[in-house]
Amino acid sequence: MKKNMGVIDRVIRIALAIVIAILYFTGQISGTAAIILGIIAAAFVITSAIGFCPLYVPLKLSTMKKGK
């Protein structure tokens, strides 16, 4: 598993996960929307932690800077 996520990509994903968590804990989202967004937030945190996004592979994308 070769890393394919740059620092900015990872920071944006963590920020979005934090926003989703805040919306959930303040009661702004609930029910099915909360479950779906919670799963997305968890995926963002996991992919940011490992630096690899499996969806980038078939699309041949990488947000890593060239030379790394």
C-alpha cells in the first residue's frame, strides 16, 4: 500500500470529520443522515491516519507532492 494522500488532503479530511462530529454531538444531524455521515467521517479519519485512499487507486489519483 503506497501512500497516495498529501498533507493538505489529510488535513481537509480530518477537518471534515471534526465538523461532522460537532454536528452530531450538537444534535444538528440525527437518524440515517447521522449514520451515513458518521461512516464517512470514520473513513476520513482512517484514510488520513494511514495516508492511503483506496478510491484513488482505480482513478489513478494521488495528492502527494511529486518526488515523494
